[in-house]
Amino acid sequence: MTFSQSWSGSNLKVFKPLPSRPAPRQTAGLIGWLRTNLFNGWFNSVLTVMALGLLWQIVPPFLSWAIFDAVWTGGSNACPPGYEGACWAFIFNKFRVLMVGLYPSDHLLRPILAGIIFITLAAVTVFRLLEPKKLIALWFLLPLPVYWLIAGGFGLTGVDQSLWGGLMLSLGLATIGVLMSLPLGILLALGRQSNFAIIKSISIGIIEPVRGVPLITILFMASVMMPLFLPAGLNINNLLRVQIGIIIFSAAYMAEVVRGGLQAISLGQYDAAKSIGLNYWKATALIVLPQALRHVIPSLIGRCIALFKDTTLVIIVGLLDFLGMVKASAQDPEWLGHDAEAYVFCAFVFWVICFCMSRYGRSLERKKEEK
């Protein structure tokens, strides 16, 4: 029990009990979480009730359409016109096209093996089964076996790149874009910080014009204008030109993200590196740059997610990525009227991939905070 304390004239202590206090509110368990986050005051309580009412109007009809009344198997006749449930049979029938585009079915094992290699390396990265240096080396070597399996050559039958598409193309453009644009962005950021006027001017001359135009402009330039400036007899296929445009566009944004991290490092780090005999490049590579990259992990992950979503723009220049194949499949005369299922499935796949990337980025942040 808590007592108040006072003094009388004869220096004797007189204790008076304080009035009883209300019992503390429960802050642990489910009830405590609800009180703290959803019913903390009358205003939050009203918002919670309104949100629950809105969810009640949306979620049950959606579950009824997507699960309970849905058709999961069968052909185009399994979903008659006017049927109220979702026709997921459309997704299962078009699954191969959505994943690999028009890739020949007799060579389908090759993109499957490439996908297994990609997923295995991603799992090794997420669970940190190898040292960071080995992981970085494997990621930069990844395009070689994957390209050999998908494109052919060296003992494998070649497959024209016009037949590539679907999620395979989206992941390929995004992965190679990130792998190439990150080191290029680091070099541009260092060049913009350089004391040499020529190097600094070249870096600024690349970063600012590219950041000043939308990606669709870069894609049009790569697809339509670039062939006009190539020497006679030199032909670069459209996919490679688009990939180069994506890399340049992403590198310009990566450069500004990395430059922000470099500005967060004090000049004392360079002075400390000089005191132990390290030159500028060793100090940058071993001391400054690792710290700068740790500072900008959220922004780098955000740029990777944005790049993956930006690959949907390649449909404008004639490449059928995942979204392009979804749109083309929904226009199949045998499956007309199933656009909703197609776009819901597309949105779900994009959300899963982007959510996994964001959670991995969050795990890197927690690891940095622990250090």
C-alpha cells in the first residue's frame, strides 16, 4: 500500500493512506491487444466498428466467389456464362502459358530446371546457408546457367527469344536488372562524389537525364530508336535492348539511393582509414561502402520491388511478360469473360513475390540493428 507522508511540528511522521486506485487495464493477451490497438478511446472504437462492418460487406461475398462457389477443374464448358463463382479452371488450363509464355512444350523441362536453380539460390540466400561473399558470387553467376538452359546452345536446341514470356520473363528481366544496376549504380554514386570534374560530370550526365524521364520513354528509346544508331550489320534483339534500358533506368535510381548512404558516413571514416594506411579505394570498398549500404537497405529493397513491378511496362514494346500473358490469355475466344480471375491471380502472384522481398529486407534490417 502506498502512503502519503507529512511532518508535524514535533518532527513526527504522520501517514495518511492515498485514495484507492482503479485496477490496471489488461494489457497482455488478446483482450489487451484489442484494447491497445483497436479500442483505445471512443474515436478508435468507432473506426474499428466501421471497418469491421465494411469488411463484413466485402469479405464474405469475395470468399463465396473465390472459394466456395468457384470452379476448379474442367474445360471452358465448366464455367457457363452467368455463373456467379470464379472459374479457376481457366488459370489451371493457362498455367503453362502464364509461367513461360509460348516456350515450346517439348523443351519445357529446361525452364523448369532454371526455375529450380533460381528458387534454390533464393532459399539459400534467405536462410543464410552460405557466406555473403559466396552468395554474391553465385548470384552474379546465376544468369549464365539459366540463360543456357532457356536460350539453348552448347548442345541444347536454341529457342527464339520471341517465344519467351510469362512470369519467367518478368523474373528474368527483374533479376538481371537488379544484379547489373546495383554495381553500376554504386559506380555512378561514387563518380558523382568524385573530386575529378570529368568523372563527376559524366556521372551527373547519366543520372539526371535518366531520372528525368519515365521508364516507358527509356523502353521506347531502346526498342525503336537504338537500332537507328547501331552500325550497319549489327543487330541486337528487342529483348536485349529492353534489358539494357531497364538496367540503365534502375542504375540511375540506385545511384541516388547509394549516394544518400554515402552522405550519411562522416569524413572521419576516411581519416581513420588513412591513419591505418588504406588508400581511397580500399577505404571506400572495405569501410565506407559497407556502412553506406547498411543505411539504405530499405530504399534498396524498395527499388528492387519497384523494378520487378515496372517489368509490366515491357508489354508496350511487344514483350509478353506475366501481365501481358495474363491479358492475352483472358482474350482467348474459348475463355472470354474471365478477366477478373486472370487479374486477381496476377495480383496475388505479384503480391506474394513483393511481400517476400520486403520481409527479407526487414530481416536484413533486424540483423543490422543487432550488430
